[in-house]
Amino acid sequence: MKIIVAHSSPDLDAITSVWLLRKFLSGWENAEVRFVSAGDRIAPFDHTKTDGAVEHIGENEVIHVDTGLGPLDHHQTNDEAVCAASLTWDYVRERISGGEKWEEKQEALSRLVKVVVDIDHFKEVFWPDPTADHYEFSLFGILEGLKMQRPDEDDYYVTFISECLDALLHNFENRVWAEKELKEKGKEFQSRYGKGIGFESVNDTVLKLAQKMGYAIAVRKDPRKGYVRIKAKPALGVQPKDIDLTLVYEKLSKMDPDATWFLHVSKKMLLNGTTKNPKMRPTRLSLDDIIRVLENV
């Protein structure tokens, strides 16, 4: 039997370590997870029965993470760039040989693990406005809430947070992909509202990322479905609501009346296609057509 040992009331670091082993280490997909008091082991260490991080205990293969002072426990170092998850990620990465897709996934995983390292060393106190409520929506905030809602259910914490990590990995991969498309495919333009950028991409993450990077307007045309999404930077607090896509909406509706155009009540989001309304009809206009309208209204 393969067993992964973590400490009781596992934190995000320990759970991420378990997740990495189960998800990426060949043969460990169905490993049982057991819990010990922090710092403990399920058996005394015997260097004669150890193969790297794997210990042979009786008939079992065992890996300790974030406890037991083994290779995947960081508590014997003061290096704040290291945690159990980063040690586990290094261990897993050395044992995987993959193609181009694996190379792309590595970037996403490395960035995900870097966030776990920062959290494990309490670096969130240095984040912008660290007392802001929105941090309570973070994964480690959710884990703390789970422990209050369902105390002493260590297996549940691992299962729940592992599913969240699966989703976060997809999100990080989309982020890496979006950054690449911003750099390689983005078409910058100037509008009356400020600098804009357009893409032909199936990845909707490019829109939010472009807005976060400071673009006043971001446009995405889906090359498969033909849909167009236009988003303007939202107003902040009492600042003037200076971006209004009403004229853009009117112009595009005249140019392609057969398409379905939806102008959000905020006047900062103009949609021709959304997963929330599969009945919407895509436009025949090209990305360049849309950009020209935004440049000239």
C-alpha cells in the first residue's frame, strides 16, 4: 500500500503537497492519506529502508509531507522561499518527463506553488491592503472556515481543497496562456477612452487580464464561434463614469443588425455571445471592424 503522511488539521501547504503527489507522481494516484501530530511520523526513521522521500515501512511505501523532518518537510530550514509544497513540487518535477504541454503546465504549477510558499510564511501581511475582506474568499480563508464548520475532518479538508486546487491549476494555466496571447496576438489601438487591445482567442481570461493591466477597453472575438465581447474598465467608487459604450452599441447594431447585441446597464460591457445565453447570434463583423468602430466613435 502507498501511504502519504501529513500532520493533523492540515494547512494549505500540507494539502498541496498531498495533491501534488497524488496528481503527478506515477503510481500514487490512490495513495491513502494518514495524519499524525505535527512533527511526528508513523514509524521511526530507518535510513536503510529509504529511497529518497519514499520509506519502506513493513509492506507499505510511505511519504511524509510537512511533518517528520524528512526530505519533504521544510521545518528544518529557515529559508522562506521553501515550504513542503515547494519541496514536493521539486521532487515530483524531477520524476516527470513530458512534452510541450508538460512544459506549459510546469509554469502554471510553479506559480501556484509560489503562492502557497508565501502563504505558509505569512507573507499575506505584506499584500496590498492585507485586512481587506476579499482575502477571506481566498483558498486558505476557505480552509480556515471549513475547519470551524467541520472540525477534525482531516480527510474532508484534503478532498475538498484538492478539488479546488484542480480548478486553480486550470485557472493558472489559462492565466499563463492569456499572458502569452497578450504579448503575441494583442492588437493595440487608441480610443476616445484610452488605450485598448483586441484579440482573436478562445480564452476569455485575456479580457480580465487586459483590464487588470490598465487597458481602458478590451475586445475578444472567439475564432470558433464568432462571438465578440467588449469590456471597458469599470468605474471606481465616486470617480466619473466616463466610459459609455452606448454609441459603440448603436453603431455595431446598424452595421450588423442580424447579430445579437447586449449592452449591460453599466454601459461598460457590450456582448455578442455569452455562455449565459446560448441563443445569441454571432456577428459577421471581423475583429478589425470592431476595433475601427472603437477607434472612431
